[in-house]
Amino acid sequence: MSFNKVIIVGNLGRDPELRYTPQGVAVCSFSVATNEKRRDKSGEQQDITTWFKITLWRERAETAAKYLTKGSAVYIEGRLRIEEWTDRDNNNRYTLDVQATDMQFIGSRSDAPAGDYSGHTEDEPAYSGSAPAASSSAATGASASPAPAPAAAPADDDIPF
């Protein structure tokens, strides 16, 4: 048995590029940088940046193109592939390519540029709060009892810090 799975948590190096195959399948490409600090042989702190080329397909591709921008923090899961190529000076170069199978946005909405991140389209009504509970009496036509009122938010002096 073999297994090829990588998890990348980093920041976009450029805005996502959305394209479509001739069959109409969405493909989104962007780069993600990860950073780590290491000490070199002389004891100096070094920042090491590793770049990954990310490719997303179908609905995830369209979602990434819609909401991600350069600098956005993102969590990516996928399969790692190393592409070898030759640069203009005839040097062998390598690219870390991830065929993403999952993507999660990281960070708060305040970290992202302004825009509608509610997840609904303009055709759908916006809804905040929990989903209404299904009731067997509602299915039979009887009136359902009202949902309990949500608990009040704690006052500032109730916060333990």
C-alpha cells in the first residue's frame, strides 16, 4: 500500500487564476508560501520560505477564485508531485505541485479584503441563527410550539479576565 498526502498551511503568493477546460470544468491555480525559522551553522536565525504550486478543480476551484486573494491564509490537503524543468540557463529546476483535494480558509474575515463572505448568493435569502427544528406536529398540520429564546449575552463584568 502507498500513500501520498500533504497538508500545507500558508499564504497565497498571488491572486488565484481561474480557467475552464474545453469540457467546462473549472481549474484554479495559485501559489502558497510556507515559512519556518531555522538556525544555520553559525547560530544565526534564518527564515526559510517554501513555495508550492496549488491546483484545485470544480466547485473548490470556483470558491477559491471567488474568495481568496494574494496574502490570504489557507489550509490545503492534496497529493504532492515534483515537477522537474530546465530554466533559460540550462539548470535543472524543481517545482512542488499539489493537486488539492481539500481547502479551508484560515483567519478571520477582518483579515480578508472587503466583500460578501456570507456564503449565500443574491438569489437566496440571508439567514443567521440556527436552522428551524423539524417537528412531527408541523408535518401533520398541528401548530408547533415556539422555539425557546436564546440566552442573553454575558455582561462585561461576567467575563473572567
